[in-house]
Amino acid sequence: MVNVPSPAVAVVGRHNSGKTTLIEKTIRELVARGWDVGSVKHHSHAGFEIDYPGKDSYRHRAAGASETVIACPGKMARIKTIEGELECAEIVRSMSGHDIVVVEGYRKSGLPTIEIMRAGNIADERVAEVFAEGARRGWPLGTDFTQFGRGEVPPADDEEARRRLEEAARQADAAAAAAKGAAPEPGDPDVKGKLPTANTIAVVTDIPQAADAAARYGIPAFDLDDVAGLADFLEGHYVRPRVTVVIQAGGESRRMGRSKATVPFAGRPLICRLVERLAPVADDLVITTNEPDNLAFLHQEFPQYNIQLVCDAYDYRGALPGLYTALQAARNPYVAVVACDMVFASASLVVAEALALKESGADAVVPVNKHGYEPFHAIYRRMACLPAVRRALGRGEKRAQSFFDEVNVLAFPQAKVLEAEPMGGCFINANTPEELHAIEESFVED
């Protein structure tokens, strides 16, 4: 099974800030727009149960089972005993294939965070004061302003700032403790360490000074009721973008002696392996080929993917004409292009490239290593690259990277490739029967 990483954001705030309500509304809005949304809830107390004594699943676990799966048509739950507490990143990695995962809590996870502050919640109001003071004085986002009292964060000689921040933090601690029905303690975790951080990407608030502070830091601020605006922001920056995946299977290969697409690999046509590896991240799957009749079997083999078989737009061979065909055939703004002989082509790398394209605003994200660019396991912005490729073809160019000078190319270094696909090997290709046999000999089903 291909593991397709899911982008994730966390919604954080203090007790009774309204995190769950905001997340509920945001999930409903994103789902209404056609996105697949996963969610994670951080439960602060140990030992919660989703089944109860007397139920069969509970009896299985009471008997000593370390993991129990409860399944019925359309729904499944998995209960597993673990040591300690899983890191949020590990939980998100286990939630494959979502367009976005919305996490409640886990402020220290390192995820991009959306901070909620609600008027009427005293702890939020006091934290907003601290946040606003830091913004007015130009202190870096993520500074632990509550530490000024001990002189641990500059400016240590700013007595007025220190006094105001100490008082705001003290009142926030008291408010948080009161909400929990306890006496305030120094360093109450409901506030200490629960301020906006360098990972804060947006603020949701009806407190004017919090919205003003966000603006000073260059962070978007949304009203508590502006769920559509927040969803627009998430779509624009964090939701997995719609991607057309194009597998290039032009036809006969002189060095292979036959079509690479249909050459056997592990007992099946090689193209089947590529489809199975890449289709999970394809909103639209295209195979460029000059032998559509020979690949028509793919429609029966994979009816769920509605594969398009597209012939080359030009009557001559070359990497650049093939890339033009791929871009022209795509139905989505992002186009991932992969050669059919890349035996270990990676869906995870496609997703990482797509998110990098979205975040950077580049026109293409192309892996680069000691051998140079890898344009046939890369992703392209269709509207920018298609005209540039057309112009390059008009100049008689045939090399894939001959148009790179005309567009904004983000080089994706080897470290980023390995972060997306730790096993590596994404660019291994087979050009001859001997090379394919050597790969097959060392092949272990992944």
C-alpha cells in the first residue's frame, strides 16, 4: 500500500477558547468544498476509552490483546496499547491520503498553528495583551514574553514593559486556574508556553488588539465567524493541491528493444507498477503513449482511475515535445510528470513537490542532484510552463530543461527528496533489458 503523506495544521488556544467549535465549522466548510479532511484531537488525560465494559471489543482488550480493530461496513476503529504518548508528527504520518489533517492542540508539535483568542475568555484576553505588547515593541514572534520578569529575554532594562507583561501573564495564569477551579500556580501550563509562536500562521479572534498584533507580525487574522475566509486561507496555502499525474510511456525504446510500458517487471507490465504507485496522489491520471491500443488493457485493469491515454502532440520524438504533450493534456493546474521506467517513482515525492510549488509560488519544482535536474520526476504549473515550452519548441529545442530560464524553477535538493522518500531510489530508471533485470533481481516488493 502506498503511503501518501497528508499536510496538516494545528488549531491551538487556551481552555474554553472555542477550538473545537472552530475546528468543527472549518472541517464542515472544507468538506463542503470537496476536500478530504482528517482530524486529530489531543486528549490531555490518560486512559480514555471508546468502548466500554461488556462490549466484545472491550473483552478482547481486557483479555490481553494489545491491538483491537472494530470493523463494520463503512467504518473502522483501531484501539492499540502503546508505551507513553505518540508524537503528533507520527500520528499525522499514519493518516495517509487526506487533503488536509486538522489537529486540535499539540502546540509544540512543530506544525503550522492557528491561534484562537476569544473575547470574554479572561485567559485569552490577557494573552492578547502580552501578544499585542510584543508586537508594538517589535519583539520577534515566538519570544516568551512571560520570561521578561527574570531578565532572560531582552530588553531586560525595559522596566515598564516588564511590569506590564508580568501583570498580564499573572492575570492570565489566574484566569486559567480559575477556569479549572484551582488556585493559580507559578508557571501554570494553561498560559505559560501557550502564546503565539514562530509556527503561528494565522490568528482567529474577536479581540481587536490581538488582530492588530497579528497584522503587525504580518499574520492574517480572521473573525471567529469568518470560517469561509479561514477555509480560503487553508486552501490557498496548506490543502493538498489538485494534481494531474502524467506517466510518460512514449512507445518503442530502441535500447530496450520493445515498449518500456509493457516490458515485464515482477510478472506484470511495468506500466501497471507505475499506475499503482502514483494513482493514489492523482486527481487526474494521464499516460502519454504512441501505442494507445496496446495500453487499452489499463482501462480494464484500473477502471477506478479513469485513465486518459494521450498520443504525442508532435510527430517527432524528444523530451521537450513529450513534456508539452503532458502539460497540454492535463486538467489541473499542477502537473506531475514521471517517466514510466522509473521503477521506484514516489507518490510521497509528488506530494512534497506539489506542496513546495504551492508554498513557494514557483512555476516548477524540479529535483536536483549531482547529475543535474530530474525533469521527469518533477511538478509544473501548467499555465506558466505550457507557453514557455511552446516557445522553446518554436526555437527548435528538444531538451526538457531548455525552457527553465523562462520560468521560476525551484530546485528540490537531495535532502528534501530523502525527507519525502527516505528509501531513496526515486530516479533509478531502466534503459536496457540488462538494467531492468538487475533491478528486478534486487527488487523487494515495497
